[in-house]
Amino acid sequence: MLVSRFTVGLLIFLCLASPAQAINRKYFSPEFVQGAETISLQQAKDMFDAEHVFVDVRNPRLYKRKHLPDSYHLDLKTGFTKAALEKLVKKDQPVVIYSSSVHCPRAYRAVAMAVSWGFTQVKYWRGGIVEWRKASYPFTYAEDN
């Protein structure tokens, strides 16, 4: 009976655990998007210091928790549209698009969409917020808003 309870408990746990979490640990976003430039952490920091437009495409909960100062939030699933991006930058102006990390597909998808819409200076920053945090660069936190 003990094995049976353990098995039932394990099945319940596996059913409740997010499949995306298990998959994302093994997932790595593509290194390049045709028509965009993949940038490093240092390039992202240089562009941040030069006050280029940064677009965070993570979900609202994660953006609210912490994000790069003065970055714009366009949730990939609900707010990342051609019209919304055009309100932030002209098609020939640099724009840095980021998400959580190399384990998150959102930045890759958003960059591919922006390129397909005719934006010509799209910067694909794969490392995202995790890489930024590891470098101890500044954040805006929920309590700062």
C-alpha cells in the first residue's frame, strides 16, 4: 500500500508541475534570427547606457516583479504587435528585445516578428534579465513603480 500511495502522490505532483518548466530547462533559444543582430551582455549594457529602446516581452507578472529601468513592456502573448512596436521606435531605429534568458523562447519569437514587420535595426539579446542580474546591473522593482 505504501508504494501505491507513493505512486499516486508522484502522479499528482507530475500532473500539477508545469510542463513548460521541465521543458524550458532543456530548451535553448536559437542563437540567431535572420535579419536581426544577436548582441552580447556587454553590447546590451552599452546600448542601455546610450539610452536605446529596450522592449521586455516577458509576461506581466515577471515584468512587474523586476525589469530594466526605462524598458517598455510588450507581453509577447497580448501586447507585442506591429502597431505597439511602431509607437516605441521607427522601423530604422535600434531596438533591443529581451526576455528571461536563453531558456525562454519569447525574445526569439518577438525578434522574428519584428523583422517580418520590416524593422531593420532589431537587436536580439538572448541572455535577457537573468544575464543582467548575474552582472549586478540595475533593476526597477515592483516597489519602485
